[in-house]
Amino acid sequence: MPYSAPVPARVRGLFMTPPISIDVRSYGAAHSAHRHEFAQFVLPLSGSLEIDIAGAGSRLGPCRAAFVEPGASHSQMSGGPNRSLIVDLDPAVLEPAAGERLMRAPFVALTPAANKLIDYMGLLLDGGGASAASLRLWMPLLLDTLVMPEPVRSHPRLGTLLAGIEPELERPWTVETMAVRAGLSVSRLHALFRAELDTTPRAWLAERRLKKACGWLAHTALPVAEIAYRAGYADQSAFTRALRRATGLTPAAYRRQQREQESAHRNR
């Protein structure tokens, strides 16, 4: 069953008058196709999922999102952990040219700017800090990044590689093994990461490992050593060093901080 994080169910009047909702969901086994009267963006935060829209299928992952037009039959499924930012909106908020382009090509290559904004909004929702006022500020920018006239088109081998690494972060990935998995030379892989993600393969992998580990710290009771292993760190000490560099906190302190914030939000 899809899971909706505890966020504001509906926020009205963000763009003109139509309702809009934003939540974080995870998908499991395939469900029967369904339709709805509103438009929808499916924006992956972590993991990957398969989606079919009116008979056209694609795998969504870190570089690839989807637009579901009103009335389109669609279904989603995934065989592993995944989380996506789901935005439901009235298609009237989109400029006609942008709406037509999305209906013709519903699978959207995400720019580095779009990826960072999606990640940030996901963190807002996870932390319970997504008020109506904050959503008013961020939603127009999000839509702008998703419907840019000439979106960056992700190289198909890069998109497949990133979607494949996400559920296998515990493997001892190197730039060379990533290049072999993608069927590319090391230099070509570096060039694609620079052009499409504005980073390097090594830096991207470190960021994904840390993000996944932080999610497990915040939302599970897994031991720190188990989290370090699952995220692909050599040992617990390596994970602790990486987290301290990024946040200034140890894993125990980070977990305690996240739970205190969640408790404070629930008690408001």
C-alpha cells in the first residue's frame, strides 16, 4: 500500500484557486491501474520504481521523474525500498505550452537544480516543517524547474546506473565498477556526471550513502553498525567520520536530534 508521510493533507490557494497536495509515498507490489481528475508529478527521493502511464512504461530514479495527466490510467510498483515526493495539482496552474509538452513526453529528465530542490522539499516534509507558507514559497520554483522549455535529457545509461546503485549501496562501488556497470569508459562516466549532475561519481555515491544512512537513523531503530554496513561504509567509524564532517554530529546525537524534533512537532 502506498504510504503517506504525516504532512498537511491539503493546502488550498497556492496558485490561483485549485487545491494542491504534497506528500511523501513509498510503493510496493503492483496495484491495478487507476485514474484521477487532477494532474500529478512523481518525483523520486530515493530508490527506484516502475511506472506505467497509459501503456508507456519507465523506471523512475534519481535523474528521472514522471508527469501523470488528468484522466490517464497509471500504475506504480517497486521491488525495493523507495520514497517519492508526490505533487497533485490542477493542470490549470501550468502554462498551456508546458502542459502540452508534459502530456507528449511524461517522463521528465531532472536537472541538478531540480534534484536538489526535490531533496530539500522532502527534508521539509520529513521534519514536519512544511507549513502552508513555506509551500507557497517553494512550489512555484519547483514547477519552474520541472517545466523548463529545454530540460536536460539524462543519458539513458547514466539513469539506469543510478537507479541500479540505489538499492545496492552496500556493494564496494568504485568509479571503475560503476563505469563497467554503465558500459562506459571512466572518462565518459566522469563527463556525464559533470554535465548532468554537476558532481563526480565518487561525490555522488558519498552523498547518496550519507542520505540513506541519515534516513535510517531518523526513521528506524537499526543499530548504527548495521546502518553503516547497509549504506556501504567500511565500518561504523567510517560512517561516524562522514556524518560528523557533514553535520557536526555523531550518529547517536543525530538520531536523538531527529527524534526530539519529531516529538516537538507532534506535541505542538
